[in-house]
Amino acid sequence: MRNTLLSLSIPTLVITHLVVAPYTKVEESFNIQATHDILAYGTPTRNVYQHLSSHYDHFDFPGAVPRTFLGPVFLAGISQPVIAMVGFQHAQLIVRALLGLINSAALLVFKYNLERAFGRSTARWYTVLQASQFHILFYASRPLPNMFAFPLSQSSLKHAGQKLVPHPDPRKQGVRYKVAIALLTLATAIFRSELAILMVTVTLYGLISPPRISIPQIIAPFLGFFAIALLISVPIDSYFWQQPLWPELWGFYYNAVLGSSSEWGVSPWHYYFTSALPKILTNSIVLIPFALWNPGTAKQARALVMPSLLFVAIYSIQPHKEARFIFYVAPPLTAAAALGANYVFSRRTKSPLFATASLAIVGSVLVSFGTSSAMLGISSLNYPGGEALAALKDLVTSARDLDIQTAAVHTDVLSCMTGVTLFGQHSNWSLDDGIYRDNTVSFTFDKTEDETTLRSPLFWEKFDYVLAEDTAKPLGPWEVIGVVEGFAGIEVLKPRSSATGNADVESASDRVLGRGALVKRMRDMVRKTTGGWWIGPRMEPRVHILRKMRGGEARKAVTS
């Protein structure tokens, strides 16, 4: 029973992270919009180009490189029955929750194999350490290519025979390694080409460490499943993009060959080792060296650590680096840390040294969990676009004196990058002549980015509301009816000092909506009890909600 409750902590925490931070960012834009379009518009068999190009978002906003539709097709397929039961207004949460539960299942299957190989105590420590980390739990439900590849990568690692997670029956080693190569091949060819590096490092470790595998053992599953991946990806993606296409080849060429990913930033070669891994693993990063040094755990730990760190080292050659690119190695590295933690804790009664070390490990888990909770709270403040859209719809639909049947809304780049999605725009959908009905008000949305068009006063005449970072961007008379703030660092306030932020917002604080208002109330409450001290999030205006002033309102604004 206790083991079951501990295992349930993983999916419970994943869903908790989703509920606390329900919106998405620009990195997730393609997959979340594509999933919406499949659910909303279906997959036509006649007049395909006309139907797709007139409805699907990726024809207007294709992104830097084409991405595969296999993840969105899968999510739309498994979520459609649930959405049909509970309503489209919950569709984004349902889609993300199902992805999060799939990744939770992958973590739990990995944990089950650890238990079979190293014992229940090690598996429990793995669960505790994994549950106290932030990044994997936070990103598990996020529709990124990395998180579609994540369950395949973890399933492959747990199948990697005696090399990483041993199986009680050595006779099954060859078959399990073939399965590992097959799954990594699928993940590489369909979702993330960088997983080819992990496939190489796992294979190399299998070739040089006893009991050794042979190259002929892995060639057949690699070639077979590579062909299967192409037979799945190319027809489906060619259908949705309406051109012959293997998306991940485009992504590899764009990022690795052309080096164009550097346009999104360049990090030093050591970034993954000195910054990303310590953040992802938190307290586990200290336990891994002990597990490698200790004779009682060194052999098992090496099998988990060496292929993972070799993957990170090779991938560090790529100039553009993000923590999510190496999420695949977090579970095996955490498992190595669990070996060390279990070794120490199981000997806590044998000497004062082990007792002290055990207390330190338990304390580090509590600190890690507290840090993870704080990071979740802070991260939830980074989606002002999603909050602004929800606040706008509440303002419009609850305004009793507002005689409006259709509201035309323009959303700027920042809003779309920080939470505005088609799911959010069309929360209560019943398609009627291309207009989505939301209660008694119909909303239409525009996200034009062309600067020449945005400089035309006539363009702005057709909108009733605008979500904008810069209030001067919309031309004409506009009234700010709400401000959504975003996280801008940590501030320390002393007694009698004022909170930082926009002066205009401070003078009209009732206009602050969303979590910025919640942070303000919490800050005021804390300062009352601490005599004026406050250490917490510093919030700044990010997205302004503007309403078009027409007729008498506009003339009054000009004269005043």
C-alpha cells in the first residue's frame, strides 16, 4: 500500500503542476494548435488542401521548420472521447493531462524495472528523488517534441538489458536490447533527431561492456524500425503539410547542418554540466558521484551514468542549448543517485557517519521539494498572455451594460508567446459560419504580425479589444481596462519602501488582473505581519487589455 501511494505521487504531482500552470508558451505552440485543429476541424478526405489551408493554423504560422503531426494526431485521438463527455472548454487541460499521464506511466515503468533489478528500497528512493525534482514534472504535460519522445526514450532505456537496468533472466538480454534500439529509432526518426546520439552512446556501452552485444544484433531492429518510422511519418505529415515531407530530416538539417538554431541563443560548451543538470537533478547531483565511487554501487551506477553523460557531452557540441533537450537522461541519472541514497540509508544504524549522512539526504529531499514548489509558483507567473485572454473574456461576458454581440480581438506577439492558444480563444465552441460562440458573445481573433499592416490606422478600426504589450501600438483611441503582470525577478522590500513596477498601474491597482493581483494581495498581507518586509516575486506589467473607444467616448478622451 505504501509503495502504491508513493508511486501515485508522480502522476499526482504532474497533474498538480498542470493545474497550477495551465497555459503554454511559444515552444509548445505548434503541437497545441495542431491538436486543436484536428479536434475542431477534423481530417478531410475531399478538397483536402482547401479545407486544411483555410482552417489549420500551421498554414498561416508554419514556424521555422515543419514539425511532425504524429504527436497531435495521437493526442487528439485519445482525448476526443473525454472532451466529448466533459466539454470543449476543458479541452486544453484534458489534452495536456493525458500527455502528462503517459509520461508519468513511463517514469513508473522505469521505476518498476529498477525495483526488479535493484530492489524495492532503491526504487522507492528513485521515486522520492524524482518527485522532489521540478523540471520533469513540470514539462511532462507540455506538448513539446521532447515530451512526445520522452516515453519512448524511457521505455528504450528500461529495455537496454543488462547494461542499464538488469533483467533477472540474462537470456532475454539480446531481445531487450533490440527493443531498446527499436524504440530509440522511432523516437529519433519521428520526434527528436538528437536521440540518435543517445542511441549511439547506449550502443557503444553495450559493445564495450560485458556481456557484450554484437553489431549484427542491432542492425536489423534499427533498419526495420527506421523504415517503419518513415512509413508512419512521411504519409501523415505529407497529408497535413500538403507536400512530400519528412519533418525531422528538415529539423536536423536546419539545426545541425545549417546551425540555424543558434539564432535562438548560444550557450557555452559546459552549460549542460554546470547549469542544466544541477537544476534538473537538484540534490541527486551530489549522490551520483558517491554511487560511482562506492564499490557496492559503482558497477550498477556506471551502467546508468556513462551512456547518459556521454550523450550530454556529445550534444554539448551543439551551440544552442536548452535544458529540455537533455530531459531523457534525468531518470537514469536519478536512478544512479537512488542507488547511493539507498546504500547510505540502509546502513544508518551501523555508524554515526551513515546516520548523519542519512539525515542530510532526507533534509536535502525536503529542501529540493520546497525549491521545486517555489519554482512551480514562480513559473506559473510567466504566462501573462493566457491570463489576459481569460480575463478579457470574463470582462466582456460579465459586462451587463455592454451591448455587444460580436467582439473582434487582436492579440500581439507577446500574448501569443505566453499563453494565448486556439483552445483558449475557442473555449466554448460551436462552429457557426466560422464564428465561435462564447456564452452570449461571439469572439473573433486576429494575430497579425506584419509591421506594415500594424502601422495602418484602418487595420485597427475593425477591432473592439486588443491584448498588447505596448499600449501605443494600437492606433486610435483606446482605453486600458486591465493589466496582467508577469514575473520579473525576486524583490526584497524593507519597511516603508515601495514595490517596484509601473507607476500608472500602482495608481490604479484595481486594474491589475490575474495572478499579479494575487501576488499583490499576498505581498500586502505579508508586509502587514512582518512590519513591512517582503521577499518574493517582483511583478511588472506585461500584457494590457485595451477597449476601443468609439463615438462620444473617443471625443471625450480627446478633449480631456
